Amino acid sequence: MANPQIIIVPEIRDLVRREQWDELRDILAEIHAADIAEIIQTIDDDNEKVNVFKNLDDDKAVEVFEHIEGDDRSAILPLLPNREQKNILNEMSPDERADFFDEITAEEVDQYTGLLNKGAKEETRLLASYPPDSAGGIMTTDFVTLSEDMTVAQALKRIREDAPDAEQIYSLYVVNKQDKLVGIVTLKDIILANPNRKIGRMMDHKVMSVNAESDQEEVASLFKKYDLHALPVVDQYGTLIGIITFDDIIDVIGEEDTEDMYRFGGVKETELTYFQTSSSKWARQRITWLLLLVVTGFISGFILERYEEALTTVVMLAFFIPVLMDSGGNAGTQAATVIVRGLATGEIAMNQALRVLRKEVIIALMVGVALAILTALRAVIMHSDYSLAITVAIAMLATVTIAKIAGAMLPILFKKLGFDPAIMSGPFITTIVDIFALILYFELARLFLGIA
Amino acid sequence: MANPQIIIVPEIRDLVRREQWDELRDILAEIHAADIAEIIQTIDDDNEKVNVFKNLDDDKAVEVFEHIEGDDRSAILPLLPNREQKNILNEMSPDERADFFDEITAEEVDQYTGLLNKGAKEETRLLASYPPDSAGGIMTTDFVTLSEDMTVAQALKRIREDAPDAEQIYSLYVVNKQDKLVGIVTLKDIILANPNRKIGRMMDHKVMSVNAESDQEEVASLFKKYDLHALPVVDQYGTLIGIITFDDIIDVIGEEDTEDMYRFGGVKETELTYFQTSSSKWARQRITWLLLLVVTGFISGFILERYEEALTTVVMLAFFIPVLMDSGGNAGTQAATVIVRGLATGEIAMNQALRVLRKEVIIALMVGVALAILTALRAVIMHSDYSLAITVAIAMLATVTIAKIAGAMLPILFKKLGFDPAIMSGPFITTIVDIFALILYFELARLFLGIA
């Protein structure tokens, strides 16, 4: 999508250069923090970036900083005046701060921790104790709690007091004296209720929560299934320690899907964006699989060597190698795509492997017969050789079938073994199928073409 | 994820068979609508499904119906008593009803429209007038509007009246006398404000909205970028006609990512789940690409035929065909994966094609040199042939470079031409790269191995 805000960039840079601070401030006040963050990231000059920052009011500066992506944050912060650094670090939402601390060096963490006030320090320590892709790693500690014995009027007073800092006030969690999560009320319920009603009488006791150690992918699937707005996070004692809101989950879903697609495409993911990742880093992220697959590709070479006799006798055999290999790879990739995605969205459960196998074999026979006929026709038309036609037709049908079975079963097998099924990437399945396809092809050739 | 609710299924079916309605009702009242929907979908017997439905209270029946997926909905509804059909159809949220009407036959639409009351009929007609993947197609018409001249107290009264039916009451939209969208206030603002304050004085005039015709993918990226909770939808005159909420968007993101992955894997998407889609339908969804790719695969065969002489003279050349083809396919798929995803998430903009090209060429040279050395070593070690080694090394480096360029540039080109970049699937790029790789390989062989 084209970004209409980009056209403001020259105007803003111009104001910065001419040091027209008042005018700059007026323009920036009108622009959404997410857009200012984007604008700052298109400016190359550090000094100019800082001058944009200095002309934001305190709250907006925090929001803009939260929206900046990747290492630009760690580049900008040290350039800001100490007072502004303190404001940003203390006022940013605890989960964003924890993410930022994950991105920077240990020395920077030490230095910035020194600028935090006591509460912020504790929050950061708590969040840092959980892996970044766990519920504890993505939760925030800015939330409102109510107690059972409050009246609706008292609850509303508490909400009003806590609202300015809270990440959201639309789902409200009720805790007992030991801070254990015991219920949930929505702001909607509170607005509709009699002011004298006790929270304990109207709350829903069946409140869903996740343990702080839960994987973020699991959390995302709860949000999807139950259309949640927010989800409380508890520790092993059931104590409410944080909440996760839907906007964190939208990011998680994107991240998890990117991770799946990268793995499936045979690329290791990086935490930075495409351009922020250096070319040599990208080369490293891609070379592992390529090297591994070249080595397995050599196996295909060895197989051809073993059948050198056959190849020399009937050189026509070579002409069908590309189409067999491509069809096997394609058919396998198709099956793997559908199965890997089905496992990720929960559409396909682990105990349905047999049903998947049956279905894929039927599909393979349907598409395989069509491809086999087409390939056989080519052999007959171009080479008028019926034995060759039978050989390539059977080889094609068998290759497609093996490919569909491998493409469907390997991801399920990998998931059973506790790995990410997306590791069973298209390239990997293609290479495995190639090996089987070639052996099969030449054995069939020996059988039907009478080669030794 | 394993589903703990599944263990209740035998108990529920047992209660249904023994016609223990009171006990069944008590159990169902304790279970979340999303889980009941899942349970109903695991029951094969239609009669049992209906009996579960009959023992839900009216509101819960609507919620459960909304959570049921695919054609199970259209199978269950006709089996329910007329009164229950009416309740479900009239009370379900307008966007869910529109989705349901999209799934069923024209006769069924006619029949069920007869059961709708006037308001529901109009809502359905409005939503049906937009494509299902547009903002108008995913919006709901159940929302609360405020006017500028209301006081906070009056607004709160309006919210209390409308809340029971509204999809959400946390973002409230302000319209003028002509129903044009003029501002936004949050429930948080209203709770914190003085009861006598005018809405027009406190509302934010800069309210983001989308046109009903906008693509759902565009809407999703606004939610992501601005961390939105809800987004108003306007028609071409700026009249507020609906809202989209975050839970719709979570579904959209999942759908769009599935669509991208399927296209990229060379599979046409279906609207139903893996198991709901019949094997013959799956075969049709996959055969188009396979047939097309078989035909392009034949081109590779023709190329080999053209170089029959070379192949017959130096049969060793055949041994390196699989590894060259696989490496080209893999390298191209890697680049395409990263670029297709980058275009989808907005990380890569259309005007950055040249930067991408430069980066991919550098990456290609880095990984290409490594793969070339490895392949040359194999030629030297196994065949002690230095000319062959030079041939395969240069062929490998060139193939990887062409593959990375094609993998990166074809998705961008396709997007420029107005197509979905994910159509440039892994299998398609593999097949294209194969053709170039083979020609190049044999031309190099002629050059270095002195074949005619």
C-alpha cells in the first residue's frame, strides 16, 4: 500500500533544516504516532531524526518511539537528551520496553536500567524472566484489577483512577486477597449494572487465562477461537501477573505466519526486516539449507551414475528427467503446503494422519493419472516409442503418489517428533522425492526397455 | 493443540441418547459456545446434533451457530424447529448472517430471507451488496452512534440502551445530522469525562475510516499499523454504514496468509477446511498448476533433446543435472519466499525493486560461490575432470544468480501488473529457472568441454 504520509517528509525535513520549530510542532501534532515513526525511519540524517523527536510532546514521543522498528530505536535513543530518554524509558508500555531491552546489547541494558524508576525496573525484570515468544514475554503489566467485595460504583472509581496508565479497561479482572484471578467483568457489564451491585455477584467465574510459560502461538489460537479482546496471564500459583491484548496477538499471528513461510521456503528467519538484515546475514540464513540440499542433490547424481549404462543406451531417458523431477517436487510441495498450513491453523489434528494419508493417495491417483497420460502422449508423439511411453507414464504416476505421501506425511511426522512441521520445506521434500523418482524411473526403464 | 473439551463428547452423546435433557442443559450451560460448536461438529448423527441444539438457551444457540464452520451450518439449520430457525437467523450478528448466506444455495437464501424481520432483511441486503472480501463484506451494522450535541451523560444513556445489541461499545462514532462520520470518542474518554461535557467538544475529529469497497487486506494492514480496536466503514458519501472489529481482522489475517501460502505452494485455495473439501475438488485445485508445469517441464526435455549429441558424448554431464536443477529451484524459492512475504507485510515497497535486485545479486554471489566450489570439488574428486569442474562451477554460480533474481523480481513484477505476487509460486519459479539453467549448462559444456 502506498503511504500518503510519505509526501509530508520533504516538508518536515525542510522545516527541520530551517529550524522552524513552531511550525514543525504544529504539523507533527496532527500526524499519527505510527506515521511519524515511519517518517523518522525514512530520514537518513541522525541529527534531523533527533530534531523531529525533540518537537514532539512527551506522550507522543513515547508513542512514536514504540512504533519505530528494528535497530533504529537503539540508534536514536542515545542521541536524545537525558530527560527525554528517561521519559521514554519510564513511560513506554512494559511489554514494548521488554522488547526493546531484548534488541540491545547487555551494556545498553545496564545503562538504560539505571534511568528507570523502581516500578519500571521491577516490571522489566519480571517480563525479562520469560522467553520473548511466551505469554509472559508478550504480556503487559499495566492492567486494572477489581476485588469481589467492591460495588459497581467503587469499581468505576478504581477504573477511572487507573485508566490513564492501563493498556485496556474493557475486560476487567477480579482477584482475591492473594491476588489470585477469580473472575472477569467487562466494562460493558459495569456500565449496564446497578451502582450498588457487588462485583463478586456479577462477575463471570469462568475466566480463561494462560500460564506465563505458554507459547505465544497457543495464546494466539485461544484469541482466534474465543474472539477474545484480552487474556489474563497467571503464574504457577494462579496469581494474576499480566494481560495480553488483541493488538499484541495481531503481531504474533503475523510473526508466526512469517516464521512458517520462511521455514517452508527453506530460509531461516531473522528478527529484522528484509532491508535491515545485511546481505551476508541473509546469505548465512539461506546457505545451510542450500548446502544440505546440494549434498542430497549429489545423491541424485550418484543414482544417475549407477544407471550410466541405461542412459548411454537409451539417451531419450534423460529427456524425461526434468519433467519427472519437477512434477514430483511440485506435487510434494502442494501437499506439504496444505498440510503444514492445516497443522498451523489447527484444521488438521495429529490423530488424523491416516485420514490425511487416504485423502492424499486418492488425490495423487487422480492428478497422477492425468499427468501420466500427458507424459505418455509426449513420448508416443515425439519418439513413437510405446515402451518408453509406458515407462514414463508409470514413473510419473508413482512419482506423484510418492510425492503427495511424502509431502503430507513428513510434516505430520516432524510435528509428532516435536519439531516445527514447516521445517519440512518445499525444497527439502523436492530433493527427497527426486531420489525416489530417479531410482524408480530407471528400474522401470530396465523392466520395460530391456536395458541391463 | 489438543482440545480438552473433546473428552466431554462421549458424556454429552450419552445424555442425548438417554434423553436426560435437564442434565444435558446444565452441562451445556457451563461450556463456551465455541467449544459446543466444536463438539457438535464431531458428532456424526444429525438427530443428536439437533438435540444438543434444542437444549441450548436462545442466546447461546445463536452463538454456537455462529461458531460452527463450513457446510455443517447449512446441514443443521433446516433440521431445527421453525421457531429456533427464526431466532438464530434474526439474532445472529449481521456479518455472520451475510457469511452464512454466502455459503448456501439461492433457494435456501430465498427460504431463509422469508424468516427474517424487516431490519434483518435490510441489513442482509446491504452487506450482500459488497464482495465478501471487502470492508463492506466483513463489517457489521450493529453499532452505537452518538451525535455532537449530546452531553456525556446523554451519550452514556444511549450506550446503555444500545449496548446489548452492539458488537462493541469501546470505540464510539459520532455522526452529524446527515449520518456522516465526523468524530470518534472512546468509552474510556466518556468514563473519564465530566457528565455535562458535550461530545462535540471532546471527540477526536481525526477519525480513521475505510470505504466499503476497500479490500480486506488493506483494512487488516490499517489495524496492524495503528493498533486499532475497531474501524468505521463509510459509503462514497462519507455516511457511516458499518464497523469492523478486531476479531474479524484476526480471521482476515489468517485467511490472507493461508491464501498467500496456498498460492505460493501452487495450490488454489478453497473456502472449506482440508477435510471438508472433497478429494476430487482438491485434485482440481492442484491439477491446473501441475499440468501447466508439466508442459513447461517438457520444454526442459526439448532442451535436453537439442543437446542430445553433447549428452551422448559426455554422459557425465547428466549426473549434474539434478543438483543444478534442485539448487536453482531452491535458491529461487528462498528469494521468492522472502520477497512475497515482505510485499504482503509491507516491509518491502514497490519502489524498492532496484534495492532488492542489488541485495539479491550480492546474496546470490555469496551463496553461489560456496555451492560452485562444492560442486566443482565433486567433479574433480569423482571424475578427475577439471574442464567438467569449471563447467559445473560456473553453471552453478550462474543458476543460483538467475534463480535469486527471478525469485525476487517476478513477484514484484507480478504485483506491478496488478496480480497477487504469491502467484509467482515456488514450483513456477523452479520450472522457469530449470529452463535457463539447462541451456546455460550445455552451452558452458560446449565451450569448456569442446563438444560440437
